Amino acid sequence: MSDPLRTVVLIEDDPGVQLAAAQALQIGGFQVLPCDSAEQAQALLKPDFPGVVVCDVRLPGKDGLTLLRELHRTDPDLPVTLVTGHGDVAMAVEAMREGAWDFIEKPFASERLIDVTRRAAIQRQLVLENRRLKAALSGTGRLIGASPAMERIRTLVANLGPTGVDVLIEGETGAGKEVVAQALHEASGASGPFVAINCGALPEAVFESEIFGAEPGAYTGATKRRIGKLEHARDGTVFLDEIESMPLALQVKLLRVLQERSFERLGGNTVLPLQARVIAATKVDLKALADRGGFRADLYYRLNVATLALPPLRERREDIPLLLTHFAELAGLRFRRPVPRWGAAQMAAWQARDWSGNVRELRHLADRWVLGLEDTATEAADRDAPAGAPGDGTAAAPRAGLEAQLEAFERGLIEAALRESQGSVSAAAATLDLPRKTLSDRIRRLGLDAERFRLS
């Protein structure tokens, strides 16, 4: 199976030069997509194209410099190596100024072409990996996991994000409610800030002024105007964590604010518009709490218009390798320590845990693992297992790092497609926009069994 990061779009209108260059690149281990014109090549060069480009400057129709400019308007990091037979120094200078990866003059040695292209491919791989990591830390990409439960959460966030509707997030302690709230905020496209308030940590005496703000003289010690969280958020998002801890008297005021979309500062008479979206989160059954009189039922029903139930980690154990890889990478960067590998038996032991602290507990484990503080008793089982056996800490151990993260993500996507297609590889390939053979190769490489997804 060819590696897309070893793909070269070769644009050359001279058949002899094109054939020689293609053969040299193929010997160098690249898959070559030959094109006779820039127009033909542009049909292949979609955003985030995983390969690189080698292009002659002198072409019929659109020339190489024009193509370079157009490609870099949509993807400024795409490596484009330009080739000319005219020895034009001024053109070389212009090409490099326009962002060309390199400039090769005809006639060129095969080794020179291979070396330039290999370095370009390495750079392309680094750029795409960096983009994937950045995506993993923003928007719905914050919601790490390939399980069906997390796919549903991502879909809900993508659908609810742009609407601006107030949302209630339900989930156990440490399940990631604030991460989901931040993802909703980013999916909204709002220009205002994300403002988080922990209702359980604020003393009741300062609660009202924190949320609504206060005018001078509103209370003892109030010598100047205080801007509250609702006002500070502007058209952004206010996140009320542990909403169940909000004093009952303030629940009445919050209900009125949500209904009228306006509020007043404490001690003031000016009505201010509520421009921010309000996202509340709770770790308890808010309906049951309201039924017992511990929370206002009218506020509960006002918050319950759009509810997002976040599953605990024990209900999506298949996400643990991906999450742990992500947290371990972050810990390695933070502590400036290498990320140790873990064995299959070690991972099995982690996946079998109860995880009462959910994702937060898993993140703390990743920190301890990188610092060498985590109990490694199960590593002995890995070492004692026969070579190549599931418990072998070398042959079967998932790698901690980007490759393991990408493999886990790929596995999740393929499993989701197979589940949706009820085990049909052809239908799953169509869903994933892959050739059937390519998907079959990946299923085999990942050790998946399409038959187990078929309905009995």
C-alpha cells in the first residue's frame, strides 16, 4: 500500500523529461502522478493534499509561477519545487520569493531531484501532523475519542454550536463538561470570550455581584462599578459549572435573565442586554433534584431545552488509548520528559479500571506515567509473555506518540464505518471515500474483522 505522503504531482510537458523524472522519483520510493499541464494538476491538488509538487516553470497555458501563487493562496505550506531549463537567475529569485520549496535547473541529476523531493515530503509530513495536533486542541477536535458515544457528542456540538441556543451539559465529575462547553463556544464562531464560573466555589455573598456586576455603593466596600461575568462575556459564552450549587434566590434571577435576555447590575437601574450564550453544567440528576425541591423546576425546564449528556469514561473504554496518548504527549512537552511506552497488558489493566474520576483521572495518570510515578506492576506480565503474544510489550505494544494517536483515530473511523454499513467493506469504503482494496488493506493491518459488524 502506497504512502500518500510519498506522492509527487509531477508537472512537465516534455514527454522525455517527464518520463526520466518520474522514473528517478519512483526509484527514490515515491508514487508519481504525472501531469502535462498546470490545469490538469490542479484537479488533483485539493486542500491538505498529503504529497508534494514538482513543476516545470515553462508550460503550455498556465505557467509554474502562476500555479505556485494559486496553490499557496489555499495552502501556503504546500511544498512546490520549480524546474526550468533557461538558467534564469531572476526567475529563480522570484520563485523563492513567492514561496517555492526549491528551484532546480535543467539538466539535473536524479540524486538532486530525489534529495529535494525527499526533504519536501518530510516537511509536508511535519506540517500536516502539526495541523492535526492543532485541530485536536480546538473546536470539536477537543472532543477526543472514536467511540460511537463521542461521535454523537461531536455531531451534537457541531449542530448546536452555531445556533447560539443555551445548553445544559450533564455528566459525572471529570467527564469533560467544560471541554464540551469550550467546543460549543468555538463552534459558535462568536467573537466574545469564554467565561467560566464555578457555582460551587463562589461564596453566596459575592455570587450576585460576580454574575450581574455592581454599581458603586451597592454593598459595603463597593467604591467603583464592577462589571459582572454576563456583561464581560459580551457576545461570547458564559459557562455556569455546577449549576446545582447556585443559591435558590439567585436561581430566580437567572431564570428571569434567560427569559428576558436582559439584566441589571446590583444596585443599578440600567437594563443591559444579555448578548452571551449561557451553558450550564451539572454532575447530578437535575430533574430529580428539582423534584425534591433542591433546584427550581422552572429554571430546570428553561435550561433543559437543549441537553447534552456526556458519557462517563467507563462507557467508552475504547477511547482510553487515544486519550492517554494525547495526555501523555502533552505531559511529555510540559515536563520535558520522553513518553515511555506501555505494553498491551498495561493498557488492558488501565481499560479495566473503574475510572470514577473519568477523563480528569486519566489525565492525572498520564502525568504520573510520564514522570515515572505510575505503578508498572503489569509490565512484568508483558515481559514474561511469549514474543509476539498479545501481552508482549515490544511486538504488540501500542506506541505512545503521534503514530499511536493517528492509528487509534483511524481504527475508530473504520470501525464506525463498518458498524454503519453492517460489515460491508464496499459500503464502508464508499462512506470513507477510499478504494475498496485500500480499506481492505487497512482493515487487515489494524487486525479488524468486518464479519463481527454484520447483523446476525
